[in-house]
Amino acid sequence: MSEWVEKSGAKALTAFGIFCAILICWNPHLGPIDDTFFLQPYKVLNFWYNDRFYILDGIEQFMVTQTFGVQPFLYYLINALEFLVLFYLIIRISKKAFEPSPRMAFLVPIIVALTPGVTTAYLRLLVPERLLVLCMSVIVFLDQETIKDSRRKILYVTAAAIGMLLKEPTFLLIGGLSFFRYLEKKDRKFHLGMMLLSATYLIVYIILTRVISPASAQYGSGNIHGLPLLAKNIFNYTLNDPAVFLFAIPTWILLAFRKRLLDPQLSLVCGYTLILLYLGIYQEYYLLPILPFLIVAAGKYWASTPRLQKILLTVLLLNGAVYGLGQVSIYKNEPKGFIVTIQTLANENFKNKKTVCYLGLKDEYSHEILWASEVFFAREKPDGVPPLFQATENSNDPLCDYLIDSPYNYSSLTPALDWRTVHHFEPTLAIPSISIRTWIKYFTSKIGSTALVNQNIFRKHDFVILKR
């Protein structure tokens, strides 16, 4: 009976993984956030500036562009193949980590696939954590087995080297894991070499970002600082990655201070998380690299976790899955809506210069969306008269010939009655954002604190072009 259940579970996971991969490839479009990089030659300086050095970000897609030109389907086909490899590795890691509990080994890969980090990373293009989590999964998978075989060592070193060129703090995971294995007297020469490789990367990184090209600003610096920023990031990370803040960190503290035990995986998870909190940066996918380490740690300590803690984690994991599905809806609908909107504008007969205004753009995205609109318009109509794209907070702005109401409208303004609709993109299949964060924003807006709240709270994906 147990063998039949195991085979049925394997078939179900295989079908689920293939479905997710097909979804990643389905209806691909370039969008306004970052994707303009694929319409220009690869430049290393795009990924080496201030204190950033992540030169392999999107390298797979850039290689496709060099060979076949701009091909969104091929870009997302690569994402889908990477997802399948990751999903396979997560299944293998989970099976080993939760060996006494086949039910958990079955559930963990599904939970991982639905996390906001995974859904966002695999449905966008320039996200270094996508390939990085794959590299870290290779390392954790090999670490679970034996790496005395020379081919496995080559694969381990390759994954480590690629990983460090994808995200700067990765050296901590590589060097840290080898440090613990060195203390455990496991293949000491190999792990000493890995520690030296991590230290070499750190030295080179410091030289590149502090000596050759000194940083003029810290990455992630914004309008919020200090304790408010820390509290905001902890809150967001806890909703998206509850296993880190409600399982890994409390368990690490318990083991370290009560039992005088430093668990390798938990220490790496906590160390990487603390670096991100210190830097004051947050995105749904930033904690992806620690995912395989977290799974191994959960396999050790999940059974002894208090029941109330498990219930709270389960609720927040379900909330994360809901948010993750909302991210699928965003990245499957909004890039298409953006491109269709630009194509509609390109079909308008501009006999002279016109001004197209986006309503209520948020400052951090304003420049990027306006720049993407110019670039994609020029691609659609290279010989036409390009409009002037601007942002406006005034729906009656007399300078605007066209007005675009988009999902990026963060204001509560609605267009005046003297505008007529030229185009309305409304997706046929959309999932509203109904996570805990969404409801908090909704109730916050109702009590008058609207200044910090995006007014498109439930994230409608509509694009509307209006003309006077």
C-alpha cells in the first residue's frame, strides 16, 4: 500500500511540475520592469554599479538574444526548464530531509512552488535569485550525499562560482557551509578550498566596489530608514517566508542559547536573512537562495516544533500561496496589457508630437515605466512620430493629449468626464490579490492613512487609454 502511495505521489508531483512549467511558458511578453535591457546589447556595467556586482544576472536570456534576437518565448522556456530542474532537486532534498515523513516530503515541493518568491522569480526575467536558488539546491543536494567523486566536486564548485556572481551575499552560504563541514572533519581539503574561494570572492568584490568603482549610494536606500524600515521588512518577509521568521530563527535561538548547539543550515539561513535586514532591502524573491538549507533544517526540527507554532506557520504558508497566485496573475496579465497598450498607441495617427500621460505613477517605478514606454513604442513604430511620455497626478492636466490609467496608478484619482476611451485591456482570467497584506492595506485606507497605500489595492490588471 505504501509503495502505491509513493508512486501515486511521485506521479502527482511530476504532473504538477509539468503544469507549472507550461504555465511559465504560456503567453509570454516582455514588460516594463527591467525588460528593456533585452532590447540593447549586454553591458556588464548594467550589473556592476555602486555596491552591486551581479554580472551573471539574466546571462541565459542574453545569450539567447545574441543568437536568436529578442525572443520572449525562449526566455521563458529557459525559466521553465530551470524550474523543472529546481523542482526535481527540491523533491530529492525533501525526500532525504523528511525521510521518516513521506507526507511532508510530498507537500514541501508544492509549498515551495507556490511561494511568492518562486512565482515571482520564474515569471520575471532579470531576477538573479532564480538561477541562484538552483545553484544552492545543487550544492545542498550534493552535500546531502557524498561529494568525494571528482565530477560531483566539479559540479559543486561550478554551482558555487556561478552563485557568487549572481548575488553578493552568496559567499556567506558557500563559505559558511564549508566552514561547518571542515569543523565536522568532512573532506577537509575540499572544504578548505571552498572557504578560500569564498574569501577570494569577498576580497575581489571589495576591490571592485570600493577601490575601482567606489559606491556613490547604498543599494536599497530609499525614503524610509532605521527602525521603521526594519519593522516593515520583517513584517513583509514574515508574511512571504514565515518558515524563516517563525521557525528557523526561533529554533536557531533555542538551540544556540539553551543547548549550545549551532546547526549549520539554521545558522546559514539566519545569517543570510540578517544581512538582508541590515541592508534594508526587500523583494518577494530575496530569500530564495536559503530555501534548500531551510528544507534540510525543517527535516531535522519540524517534528519537535510546538503544535501552535505549526498551526500559525500553516496559516501563513497558505496566505503565501494565495499571494503567490496573485503574483502569477500579475506577471501573466500586466506585461501583455502593457505591450497591447503600446501597440494601440503606435496605431494612432500622430501627425505631430503628442503627450501621453500615465496617471498616478509611484516614484520608484515612474522613470522605468516611462522609459520602457518610449523604447517599446520605438520598437513598434520605428519611423513614426514618438509621443512624449510623462507622469501626472492631475486627471485634468491640460498638457495631456492621451491619458493612461494602468495597474501602476497609485493615486485615488479617476479620469474626468471629458475623456473618451480609445482602448481598454481587461484580462479574461485574473486572480485578485486577497492576501493578508492586501486586507491590511484595505483597512488602512479606510481609516484615512492613504498616503502610503497603493489605491489599486486588489490589483486590477486593466490598462485604459483615454483621449480628449
